Amino acid sequence: MINKTLGNIFKGDKVIWMVFFFLCIISIVEVYSASSSMTYKSGAYWAPMIKHTGLILLGIGVMLVTLNIQCKYFKVITPILLVISFITLIWVWFAGESTNGAQRWISLLGIQFQPSEIAKGTVVLATAQILSAMQTDKGADKKALKFILTVAGLFTVLIAIENLSTAMLLCVTIFCMMVIGRVPTKQLGRLAGIATLCVVILLSLIWMVGTDRPEPDANRNLTELAGKGKQEQNAQNVGMIGKIFHRADTWKSRMKGFMNDKDLKPGDIDLDKDAQKAHANIAIATSNVVGKGPGNSVERDFLSQAFSDFIYAIIIEEMGIEGAFFVAMLYIILLFRTGKIANRCENNFPAFLAMGLAIMLVIQALFNMLVAVGLAPVTGQPLPLISKGGTSTVINCVYIGVILSISRSAKRKAIPQEATGGNILGTA
């Protein structure tokens, strides 16, 4: 009776559920451990974990609702989500709330959220619908690329203004979806070439508009004034580009920090200037392979984003290489299991949608891990389903709910009897 009740609640692919619960458990433990600076300032030692656990429970509730929606109804809400995403992205550009120099949040009815989190899932949903609607026996119709670029291009530009890393990861996700959706190879080749050229131009503009961040020295105020004057002069010279690239300073600083591969002695590292990278490296170096054990991190007290952008470094410090490998494997299992679910789908739309969402989550996780270990420039991307977050935590749960919905409600392919010993799978 209990098993039947649990089966009615936790519907869908059991492997996806197991991966999700492992990620949630790791998240609660590590966010609690990495939030020491917050608990010290507030004096409420359980508050961060209770709040984060509450968000996860909210996410699970939303996920249970989502997985009970048949996948065919996701098509219906695509136009609605496109309109909502467009309006909120425009809204955040003009009247968004700024944090750390990035204007990414808006408040509605007392709830603060990031429109980009909703928009990127909406673009994946729209892309899956376009690819499925324009499939032929030889692959996607040539016109599919035009429609995908129109939708994805518009939203990517709007997202990139305040969140360049999210926009770039979304572009990679859409490109992977087009490969899976069998868009003609010649078109993909031309698109890759044009995209490469655009990236070079973008980086050049960032390098031209951005100014170097001042170093913490005795002449800091004079340096800041000079930097601001230079930035204003650059903005006047490039007009609208200067307005759009108002975060060029941050982007340029991150690129320069990543490209500076000069070997430094421990005593030469500036912990004030390169605090995040330096303390992340210290956390990894002091893990001693086996880790210090959950809750025993030292660098969490010095990393400003220990519970978010650099939580993977804290995982390595506390759980060692084996813990880091286990976390990475969870995302790999999620991707391959979703691939198996997509391969069983008779219709193209649920297959493309499931793969698009899984690829998006895994690519984001990969970049977060690469940043933590110093193999990629700082992007500000949280580790999906593990990092502390508000909108991202709930929305990522929705993405998992969509995958689970597809695993239980999408019509399955009929498998030949000789391949299954006489069993034929029907509609899920």
C-alpha cells in the first residue's frame, strides 16, 4: 500500500528521481556548510539551511505539479511563455534591481526573480517545437534554422545585456539541439563560422569599452576617478555600445584574470584582488585528495560566493576528489538517462525538449566546475540543483519535472518483438 502511494507521488523515471534526490541532499549539506559567513553576520545559524531547504521543498512541489502535466500541453504554453519572457527581460533592463553591478532581478508581488532563468527554458521549449514541426525524412527543413535564430537570437541578446555567460551557455545549448535535430550540416558549419566571428567582435568590443579594475593601493581613489573618466570617454566615443556594454569592466577583468597564466608563488598572490580564484585554489589544494569531511571547510569563511558560484570548490575541499567525481557523475547520469528517455519517444517534440533541458543543466554544471578548478573564466553561473539560489533552484526543479513528465506521458516507440522477447511497449 505504501509503495503504491509513493509510486503515485513519485511518478516518472526512477533513475532521474535518484539523481535529483542525491543532488538535493548534497545541496542541503554543502549550502549549510558554505554559508558560515552568512550565519556569522546574522547570528541565526540554522536560518540559511532552513531557507534553502524550504526553497528545495517548494521546488519539489512545483516539480510534482509539472510532472503530472502531459507533455503535449507544453506546446500550448509556448506562446504565453515567450510573451512573458520578452516583457520581463525588457522590464529588468529598464527597472530591474541591481546586485554586484548586474541588473538581473525584478520584483513582482514581493517575489524577486531572474527573468533570464525563465527565458532560457522558454527558448529551449520553442526550439524543440520548431525542430519537431519541421522534421522531414532527411532531417530538419532548411527553413528551421531561420526560425530558430529569430527566436533564440532575440532572447539571447536581451539576456546578454545583463548576463553574458547565461546567454553564451544558452547559445551552446541551442546549437547542440540543432545538431540532435538534424539541421543540415552545411548550415551548422556556416553558423559556427559566423558565431566565431561574432564572439571575436564581442570580445574586441569588451576589450575596447571596458576599463581595468583598480588595484587596492594607497592611490585607489585617484585610480578610480581616472578609471571612471576613461570609461565615460569610451562610452561617449562608442555611443550606444557604451550603454549596452556597461558591464564591460567586469567582463574584461574576468578575461584578463583567466588569460594571466603566470605562475605565482603563494606569497605573491593578492588575496584582495583575486580573492575568489585564490581561495578556491587553496580549498582544492588543501583537500588532501580525501577531503576534510562535511562541515570542515576553512575557505568557506573567505570565499564570498562559497555557497553559490564556488560551491564546487567547497565540495572538493570537504569531500575530496571522490566526492567531486561523484557529483560530476550525477550530472553525466542525468544526461545519459535523459538521452535514453528521449530515444524511447515516438514523437520528436518531447525527445528534443527533454534533451534540450538536460543539455542546458549539464553544460551549466560543467562550466561551474571548470570555473571552480580554474579551467574557465569566472562566469557567475551557479551549480544547478546544488548552489544556493531562489529562482534558479525552483526553475531547475521545473526542468526536472518536465523531463519526468516526458518519461511517463510521452508516447513510446513500438519495439520489435525479437528485440524484447515478445513485449511491445505502448503508450506510457
